[in-house]
Amino acid sequence: MAAFQPKGSRAIRVIVAELAAEMAYGDLLTFERIAQAIGVSDEERAQVRQAVSAARPILLRDHNCALVAERGKGYRVARPGEFAGIAQDHRRKSDRSLSRALAHIEHAPVGDMDTAERKRWEATGIVIRNLHNRMSSAEQRLADIEAVLFGPPRKTIPGQVEQEKS
């Protein structure tokens, strides 16, 4: 059962989005509750995850709501202060993907390529190097702004409260 297939007159992703949108910040939406709402058995976690993935853009766009995975339990409705962290997680993933793309460009067997393949490789390399340089520059500017606004970076784990020194 795909997340976009309707259950009755409503798409499964819409059912999950509406279910989550009715909840308060920090509330847990269990795997069992989602499975029941979309009409699958509790053991079909893959279908629940697929439905939640499909519902996430709707939740964010239409309800200013996000879900955070709670291992083994389900999904928790993100608190407003968590959105920046969620965005940073997505940015880190994109940074890793861009780094992998750059590695494939830098380590490609160019000598074994024909003329058309080499032209495509060169064009793709220009774009990926440009994106990588822009990201690096933007990250440095952001770090500089944060240093001015908040002082030098701290050596703490994000989300952890520092112990006050007596």
C-alpha cells in the first residue's frame, strides 16, 4: 500500500498529516495509532514509515508541524525550538551528499572516458565545485556572524546544558 493511495476518500499521507496536526507539541504519535488510522497491522512498520515520510511535507507546509522519530515508539510532534535543529540535520546530510558527489568527480577515471562523457564530467564538475565553494563560503560567513552575536563557539554537545562553574 503506497502512502499516496487513498483509504476510502482520503490519501493515507493526508490521514497521517491530519492525525499529527491535531496533536500538541511534544505529544507522541505511536506506530500503533498510525497503523490503525491507515488500516494496516502494527507489524507493518515500513508502511507506517512510508506514510509518515509522505505526510511530512504536508505537515510542514499546511500545519507548520514536524515529526521527530522516537526509536521503537513512533513519532513525536516537534517543539518549535527543534525546527532549527531539524533544518541543521538536513543541511548536514546535504553537505555529506555534496562531498560524495565531489569525490566522484575528483576520482573519476577521466582517461577511460570518451569525448561526450568527458564533456559531461567537466560540466558536472564545474557545477559541483561551484556549489561546494558556495556552501563553504556561506558556512564561514554564518560562523563569523554567530561568533559576533553569541561569542566564540562552545565545546559542548548541542542540546546539552552546560554545568555552571562555581
